[in-house]
Amino acid sequence: MNRRRERVVVVGAGLAGSLAALYLARQGHEVDIFERRPDPRSALAGPEGRSINLGLSARGMRALDGVGLLADVLKHSVPMRDRVVHSPDGGVRAQPYGVREHEILHSVLREELISLVVSAAEAEPGVRFHFDSLLTSLDRETGTVRVAPTAGGEASTVTADLVVGADGVFSTVRQQMQHGLRANYAQDFLPWGYKELTIPVGTDGQPRVRLEALHVWPGHEALMVAHPNRDGSLTCTLFMAHEGPVSFAALDTPAAVWDFFRRRFPDAEELMPDLVREITEHPVGHLVTVRTAPWRYADRVVLIGDAAHAVYPFYGQGMNSAFEDCVVLDECLTAHPDRAAALAAYEAARKPHTDVLADLSTANFEDLRDRVHRLGYSASAAADRLLARLLPQRWVPLYAMVAHTTIPYADALARANRQDRILRRAGAGLTLAAGLAATAAALRVGRRRRAARR
Ligand code: FAD
């Protein structure tokens, strides 16, 4: 791929597509990137009901660092040093994210991040962005795409050596690339959706809660997380069922909204003065997992980001893994002179791991919903962290491996399972030892009592 200057078309200038364009341009290629939405740097581009801010962690940071963007992005972010859990009884408890100083997350505004990546890619020789341009069809045999201006007007066609489908969870590139092939596709909608709400800066100009943290309100029927913003506000994401007695559909009057928040998130109510208006006006987003294969066609087409592997957002890894795709694709294109082999190597290197990420993201939803506020959960998380401190080279908690390292997801899970087995064996050993000690003590007491009676 890096032997001659080739023509690449990237479809979708979201997070994955914009970063991929930058990586491909650094390999010396001509890159045309088509995006149906307006330029994210223009006033016209709104967040389209998507999450407003995102948690950036090690994988995403490594990918941004690879093109020299990390320092700039971090300047635009707020560090999240720990997770602050708000209990239904109004109690608040901090849970550290990692064991080492640098093991933190960074909250960054989606549009600011995309704007930074787009500007960097645009400054690269050979990159051309085409906003307001919708891909309508793809001929996978020739690498020809048809693109129509969203404002109306003549559609045009472009033929490329390689087409990169970075057009998100409902990818048109994926549909057209896989059409008629023996392709697998599974799409799981969570019965829960999400809505963005705001904790504005206080009337005194200060943040209403501790800023440098991810705030979590766990709950069985609804849960909420809040990411900090640089202006001192926080953006909350409320997750709950679309339909049913406790659902977005049921929050249909101001009284229902207040009643719901007073019962489920008592301390949150006073933090969100605009609650009723935001609940009424903000759209409900869908949460989708996509597992699919193949991710590529011959040496012509390849998928990255959500187009290849959308996951529920509960591990905060969708963007991070999309960015990681860009790094691995870049490495495979460099390592394999034959592009078909490079695309095959990329899919083989990524798919087993993003499938595991999908499982982890579902499991983390269940943890946030059912377990995070339980004492047992805090105790086992604390034991995990203690062991990581005592045995830093040998013991790494699963969350730390996922968020703070670039250990591939399936390897991280396998290692965490091994650690769990050790912990369980040690626990069982301790329980057995404690049981034997208790029995021995009881026998000794019994003997003494019998001796005293004699
Ligand atoms: P997208 O961001 O969806 O970009 C796809 C682009 O393609 C869009 O700009 C779209 O307009 C364009 N497009 C689509 N079709 C066409 C077409 N036919 N022609 C031209 N252009 C097209 N991830 C994290 O890592 N950390 C988090 O904290 C986090 N929080 C999240 C919270 C929520 C509530 C949600 C829903 C997601 C969250 N994610 C998070 C996941 C993250 O948002 C996604 O994984 C990420 O946006 C995927 O990037 P992408 O570029 O693959 O897709």
C-alpha cells in the first residue's frame, strides 16, 4: 500500500473516518472523504442527538499520539480521576479508576474532538473533505462510489483503489459491500435508550459537583452518568427503557418527571434546574450492538469503527476501539505489500477482540445497573486494586486492562478470568481455613465448658 500513491475514498468523517484519513495521508495517499453532514466546525453542525462528550482512554490516546494530536486533544479535555457513585439514598462514594497516577480518563466534547482531527487531516497534503455529501451506492468490484450533495444537485462518481467504510452503525458501505455474500450480521437493540441532560455551572460560577470525575447514578430501572466539561458544567446521560412503567415514554408530564427523579436520583434533581424542559425536548437515542463479518472485500473495501463493530457505550470504548482500528489498519497496510492480505490481517487482528468488547460492554451495563452500588462489588473491586498495588507486574484488574492499556480485549478478558480463578481459589482456601479455625475454636470452647461442668 505504501509503495505507490493510491487513491483512497473514506466514507464518513466521524471520529474513525477523520482519523483514518489522517493515517492514510501520512502513508502518502490521496484521500477523499465524503460526509453527509455539514463541516463539524461550522455553526450548522449540531450533535444530532448524539452523546455530547466522550471518555477518552489509553487506546484512543495511543491512536491520537500516533499522528501527533494527543497533546492538543488533552488541552481540550477534563481529566476524570475517579468514578463518583451516587446512591439512591443520596450517599456519594468515590471509586478510583486505576491504581497508578496516570490511570485516568479524559472527557472531551465530541464536536471539539472531531474538529481537531478534521483540521489536522485537512492540513495534510492529499486530503480533501467533501461535507454535505451522501454516499448512495458502492460498486465493490471497481471501488466506485456514487455521492449526492445533500442539498440537492448532480450526484457524482469517484473510483478509488481502496474504499474505507467509516459510516457508522447503519453503514451503507457495509450493506453494499456484503450484498449477496455469505456475510454474517447481527444487530441487537437494547430495550433501553438514552437522553442527554445538563448539570449547569452553579449560580456562584462553580461546578455543582466535583468536576474531575465521572459521576454515576446506578439503578436497576434507570441509570445516569455525567461527564465533565471545561466550562464547569457536566453532561448527563440518562439511560432507561424506551417503553413500560418506568421509561422515557412514562416521563410525559412535569409531575411524572419530578416524581421519577425524586424517587430514583434524589440528589440529582436539584443539580438540574432545566430538567423538565430537557426531558421534554431532547431526543431519545438508541443503543445498538453490531457484530458482522466480513469486514472487507478483496483488496478494495474495508470497514472501520462502528460500521464494523458498534457496541453499547457502557465501557466507554466505542470511539477508543474505532481509533485503535486506525492504528491496526495502518500497521497492516505497512506490513503487507499485498493489500488484500493487509485487509485480511487487519480483520483477523481486530474482530475477535471487538466481539469480546461487545460482550464486556453488555456486562458493564449489567454491573452499572445492578451491582456497582452494592457493598460486595466495592469490596471485590477494592481487593482487585489492592492486589494490583501489591503485585503490579502480575495483577491488573480487567477495567484497568481495558481502559488504561492497549492489551487486546480478548487477551485482557482471558487474563482477568485467570486472575479471578486465583482469587476464588484463595477465597475458597481462606473460607475453608476460617471454617476449620472456627470449628476448632468451638470444639475447644465445648471441651472447656464440659471440663468446667465436671
Ligand atoms: P460515527 O461517529 O457514527 O461516524 C459516522 C459518520 O459517517 C457520521 O459522521 C455520519 O454522518 C457519516 N455517514 C453515515 N452514513 C453516511 C453516508 N451514507 N454518506 C456519507 N456519510 C455518512 N465511545 C467511547 O470511546 N467513549 C465514550 O465515552 C463513549 N460514550 C458514548 C455515549 C453514548 C451515549 C453513545 C451512543 C456512544 C458513545 N461512545 C463512546 C461510542 C462512540 O460514540 C462511537 O463508537 C463512535 O462515534 C464511532 O465512531 P465512527 O466514526 O465509527 O462512527
